[in-house]
Amino acid sequence: MSNFCEATAGAMLGAGLCAWLFGAPGSLHIGASGVVFGYAGYLVARGYYTRNIGSILVALLVISSFAFSMLFGVLPLYPGLSWQTHLGGLLGGVLAARLGSSRQSRA
């Protein structure tokens, strides 16, 4: 349960902070898409950082399923879409995976 909490907190903080700092006026900053991008970033980064076969398989599944939407969701291609929230959530999820893996390696 701790991993879920770390991923959720990282995604929420990253998405909210980037929307607040870099969000364009008139963009839609509503919904949970930033958290979804954070979960995806967490799962992919966890596979990279832990190098556990189960985590790597989950990371490959996430990449094969969502790579296209993740790539185009974090780029400023669509006016009015809050790509800042998506990018912040992704970065927050990656950071949560990194911090969690370093804490597990010390234990």
C-alpha cells in the first residue's frame, strides 16, 4: 500500500505544481489525467530503477499500451489542453519511483 500512496502523492504534487507554475490562462486544468500520467510514469520508472523482472514486465506493458498517448499528452500540441499537468504528473511519478527505490535499497 505504501507504493500506491507514494505514487499518488508524487503524481498529485507534480501535476498540481506544474499546473500552478506553468499553466496557461484559458487551459483546462481539471480532471485526474495528471495523476494517470503519474501512475504510468511511476510504473515505468519502477521497472527501470528496481530491475525486478515483475516490475520490468509491468513497465513494458504500460509502455506498449500507453506510449503514444503519453508522448503526445506531455507535448504542447493541442491548444487549451493542460499538457503542463500531464508532464508534471509524469515527472512526479518518476520522482516517487526513484525515491522509493533508493529507500528500499538502503533497507
